[in-house]
Amino acid sequence: MRRIWRRLLPPWADRNLRVVLAARAAMSVARAIASVVTALYLDAIGFSAIEIGVLFVGVTVASALMSTLVGLVADRWGRKPFLVVVPFVAAGAAIVFAEVRVTALLFAAAALGTFGRGAGAGAGNVGPYQPAESALVADGVSGDRRAAAFGRIAFASSLGALVGGLLAELVRTTPHMTASAATAAYRPAFLAAAALSAVAGLLALLLREPARRPEAAEERRRPRFRWPRRSWGALWRFWVTNGTNGAAIGLFGPFVSYWLYRRYGATPGTIGVLFALVNLASLGSALAAARVARRLGTVRAISIVRALGAVLLVPMVLAPAFWIAGAVYLVRMMVQRVGLPLRQSFTQDMAHPDERASVAALSNLPAQATMAGSQAAAGYLFDEVSLAAPFELAAVLQMVNALLYGLLFSLRPPRPAVEPEGERDG
């Protein structure tokens, strides 16, 4: 046991990284619960697939605006405040879902709490404070250990999502429930998500952020929001690749639990157990990311992971039974977990140290825009075409994305904004 613990928390893991890991685990439990139950709850109280898609569009737009603001402000004013405040906002949103059924309030709460972001078994996205979190971690870890640090964060996400999937059992549904009965059935799950989000915010109070570098007189006269010009060579490439990937994710990411319910009649508890199994099986994937990058190179590893993810969507959506689809989904998520920390680490490697939060936020901005459009399209496709259509289209887009990533970052790589510390891959 001690050996496992030392592997997860090696001597180079400082206090901030340990706090981030604990807060990320708590927030991922909350995110996993919300990801399992949000779409199912909305369906139970009478929302159509198109209406759910529109709600997720609102969530994506709000998340894009908040994460961009966080990234731009955090580079100048510090990262810790956002790791404290945003989880408490998510906690308030979960309480609204637990207690009210007013459509306007549900839309507002979903947008502020960013409910519906990411697949239920993924929990890789913990909300709009992620650019600040990524920059805080990158500031405290040398370049040769950065992929390993982000791998441990992804591991904490998987562990939290495992617990969150099991907590979906808090929902006890019956066929043809009334809206009032649905609210009562789903309330314990949303309250649990609220409590765990608040725990993440409280843990972040323990962070010790280094003092910001004193600004020269000419810097103080510049606008508070500055374009990350020193990282532009990498940023425009991230825009191209993340834009296509966002379009693919929007077609299926927020709808996985909804699709399992519509396609196979799965209950929230059954879906939660599947997601817990997925997270249990893929715990080691994130920790293996650094080794995969050393063997293949970071860019090649990311491209291969995205290509495999595209291919595996097809047999998953064509599977004749729930547990067959679940098995393919499990394999796909194990592969996907390898790429997540590599992408985060690579983004921070390519950014200038003074622009890390800005680049982390702005690099995902096109993905948020394309995701918003594809989520609306997915709702239409589910209702008017077929349950398989959004997934099949997503597979095509992710394959295109894998090719673009290799082309832009391998054949025509950008020059890092600063020379990386230690050895890097890719």
C-alpha cells in the first residue's frame, strides 16, 4: 500500500499539487453525479431531446465565457481565487436543480454550474476554473515532470468519477413518474453533488499561491487583459485542432447517459454502475500517459488516441445490447484517459509562463463554440434522424481531428514560447 501511495504522491509532488488532487477528486465526484443524472432528470420532468440540446448549448456558451475570463484574469491576479469560488457556484446550481423545476432557473443554474459538460464516465472537465488549475500546477512542476503531474490529476478525476457513478444509485426511479416525483427521486443525487462541490472549494483554501512577479512600470500601464502574443504560434494550432474536436464531443459527450437510457432503457443506477466500472478499469491509463509519451512522442500519442477514440465510437453505437456497448465504451475511455494529461501538459509546454492560464482558456474557445453548435444539432438528430447519427458523425470528425493534430504539431510544429525545462517529448 505504501508503495502505491508513493507512486501516486512522489517526493516531487508539492503541497499545492496534493491539494489540487484532493479538490479535483471531490469535484469529479460531483461532476460525475451531475453528468449521469442531469439529462435523465430533464427528460423525466418533460424536456424533449431538442430542449435538452438547447440547454447544453447554453451551458457551453456560459462555460466558454467564464473559462476565458478566468484564464485572462488568472494570469494577472492569481489562480487560487477561482479554484475556491467556482466550486461554490456549482454547489449552488446543484441545489437549484434539487429544489425547483422552473425552466428559466434550471437553464440559469445549468449554465452557471456548467452541468452537462463532458461524459459521465470522463469527469475530465471540472468547470471553468480549469485554466487556472492547469497554470497553477504547471507553475509548480518542472517541465520533465509535467505530464506525470497531469496524469495524476487525471487519475484523481477517474477515482472521483468512479465514486460519483456509484452515487448515482441515490436515484430511485419508477416508470412514468410525475414531475414532482422525479424531483423527489433525483434530489438526493443533486444535493450530494452540491456538498462535494463545496468540499472542493473548501480544500482550495489550503493552496499557497506564489507571489506574482513584480511588474515593470511599462507593464502596469498596459491593459489588464493582454493577448498571449508570445504563445501565438501554438495558440492558432490549438484553435484548429480543438475546434474540430469540440464539434465531435458536442455530438455525443453530454448525451451518453441519455443515449443509454433511450437506446437500451437503462436506469440511472445501471448507468452509474457502468460509469463506475469504466473509471475503475481506466484508473491506470492516466498514470501510464507519461510512459506512452516517452515511447511514442507526445504529439503522436495524442493523434493515435484520438484516432482510436473515433474508431471505437462506431461499434459502440451499433452494439445490440447495453453491456456490449458498455464494454466498448470502457475500452474507449481507457484509451481516451491516456490522451487527456498529455494534451494538458503539451498546452502548458507550448505556452509562455506568463500566459499559461490565458492559453489554457483561449485554446479551448473554438471548441466551446463548435461544441455549442453540435449539441443543438445532436438534439435534432436524436429526435428526427436516429439515435446513432450523432455518434457516427462524431466519429468522422474525431478522425479528421487526429489527422489535423499530427499535421500541425508534428509536420509543422510551433516553437515553444520558452525553452522547456528538462527533457520533453513531442
